[in-house]
Amino acid sequence: MDQAIVTRLEESAAALAALEKELSSAVEPARYAELGRRHSELAPIVALFGRWKRAEQDRVEAEQSAAADPELAGEFRKLASEKEAEAEAAEAELRALLVPRDPRDVKDVIVEVRSAAGGDEAAIWAGDLLRMYERYADRHGFKVEPLDSSPSEAGGYDKVTVA
């Protein structure tokens, strides 16, 4: 892994430790909630970084043991390759977790689906589209709340709004 990323991850680990200390003494509910959100962002990253560091350390030790003990070198090389694969998997996950989040990701969304021109087929399609969005939301753990709807005679919706 790139040294700049490792440095950033070490800084994140130090920030998490400081955050946990501050979290234990927070008394204001708003501040406590803010610290809790930040903790929930950093904790998985720091845990995965620890897993990566252990895998890298185990790999290095296995390579050193393979060089030191010719009789068991094959087994140590196998262990080293397993630890290398584990470290690479952790690194790939870390890179995904380090992508900056959009601050708007935590905000609610209002979706409006209209049938527009097309008559009954368009209304049925609007109903199918709404069900697709609802299933997507369910699979990702989002809550769907209907705000307004105008059902059509064909079984779909002329207009529907959900949050």
C-alpha cells in the first residue's frame, strides 16, 4: 500500500482514539450525536487497517521463517501467500472505504413519479417504477414513506410522491 495512504490511516487511528476519549466525556446531546456519527465512520476503517497491518506483519514473519528454516520453507511460503492475499483483500476494502462521502448522502430524498403521456400503459409503468424504487430502498435499508398519490383506473399511478 502507498505510504501516503498508510500515513492517512495512522492519522485516522489516532483521531479515533481521541474521538473515543472526547465521546466518553460529551454531555451535550447534539455534540454526542455528532461524535457518534464520526465514530461510526472511522471505526470500520481503523478496524480494517488493523487487520491489514496484522496480515502484512504475518506475511513478513512467514517469509523470514521460510528463509531461516529450509525444511519448512514450503509451508511458510504458502502461509506468506495466504497472508498476502488477505492483506490485498483488506487493502481493496480500505481503498473503497477511503473514498470521500458526499455530505448529502445522509439526507432524505423526495421522489415523484408521473405517468405523463401514454394513457393506461404509462400509469402501469409508473406503478412498476415506483415498486422498483421501493424494492431498491428496502434492499438498502431505506424507509419509504408515501406523501401523495393519484391511482389510475388501470392499476398504476397517474402521479405518486414518496419520501
